[in-house]
Amino acid sequence: MIAVAIDGPAGAGKSFVAKTVAKQLGYIYVDTGAMYRTIGLACDRAGILADDAEKIAELLKGINISIKYFDDEQHILLGGEDVSELIRTERVSMLASRVSALPVVRAYLLELQRSFAKSNNVIMDGRDIGTVVLPDADVKIFLTASAKARAKRRVLQLAEKGEKADLNTVLADIEKRDYNDSHRKIAPLRAAEDAVIIDTSDIDRDESVNRVINTIKKGII
Ligand code: DC
């Protein structure tokens, strides 16, 4: 089985690039951020604070998160309900970042994430895939971009959905999430030592896809 790890901060284009490359190569795309988001959503619904490790540990015993592939996309289910769209709000982004700092949450998701790579060729995107989840991945890529470039893209994405957003507010949110994700004690966001770093600040989506495909081809020959 071939495993490709793509890590990097929020908004660097990981999910678009990973999805597109997975389609081109016929691999399965696994979006691990969606799993943290689903736990963030479950906490919100249960009225549990995203930092309350004890209550979250209890909550995790009673929920079921699963992944299904249909319409060419990964769908994430919380107790059978497809929450793939519901988890894409700014509120859930922040909750996901907070719950992801808890060891109990990371341990809960680790086996689920690893199980995909056991029986499929995968491209897995996240923050700690190359460092913790799949340390023996065949190819490791760290996809990054400046906070400003990422904030601009996010504002454009929201505009496409008809939502207005203030660039400075989005930038502040991105910087806060970067800080949370890279300063937590457990599995912080960082490039693996053997990762290839690709900066997408000044290149478009297609060029990002090309660079990732070339990096993978070099890595698996
Ligand atoms: O990639 P994303 O924005 O959907 O991820 C949401 C949050 O989940 C992110 O702020 C950090 C966390 N996360 C993580 O800690 N480890 C991963 N492998 C993926 C996401």
C-alpha cells in the first residue's frame, strides 16, 4: 500500500490539492480535519466546552464517527447523520482546533485514521500525519502559505458561498488557529524532518497540484 501524508496549516490548499491528486492517482483521500470537526460539533450539540477533557471522554464513548465514500467524495457521519456540510462553519473550525489539543481526542481518532492506510493507497491530510499518524508514509509533504495569502483565499471562498467576511477578522482567526495548532503539547503542527515543503503563497491551485504530483512520483519510484 502507498501512503502519502499531506500536512500544513489551515487554508494552505491541502484539501483541494489532496482531493484532486487522489482522484488523478486513484487513491483514497482521507480528510482527518473533518474528524476533529465532527467531535467539535458533537461537543457543541451536547453543550460541552471544547476543553473539558473529562466530559469529552464520556461523550466519545457514546458517539460513532464513520466515513463513507459516495458521489466521489468523503462523507463523514455522526451516528449515521451526514454532517459533512455542517462541520464547515467558522464556529466548528475553532471548536475543532480546541478539541484537537486533547490527548483523549487524538487517541480516539488515531486508530480510525491508521485503519484507512492498512488496506488502501491513501492521501491523508491533516496536521500530524507525517509525524504521528503515518510516520512511515512513502511520501510526506508539508503544504504551507503565508497567513495573509490563506486569509485572502478564505475570504474569496466565503464570497463564493455568498458570505461576506472581513479580511482582518479572518486573518486573526487563522493566526489564532495556527498558534493553537502549532503550540499544543501533543502532536503539534510541524513538518516532519523528511517532508518536502511546498509553499503555495504565490502559486495557484493547478500549479500546487502539479508540484504535489511531481513530488509523489519522485517519492514512490
Ligand atoms: O484541516 P481542518 O481545518 O479541517 O482541521 C480542523 C482542526 O482540526 C485544525 O484546526 C486542527 C485539527 N487537526 C489536527 O489537530 N490534526 C489533524 N490531523 C487534522 C486536524
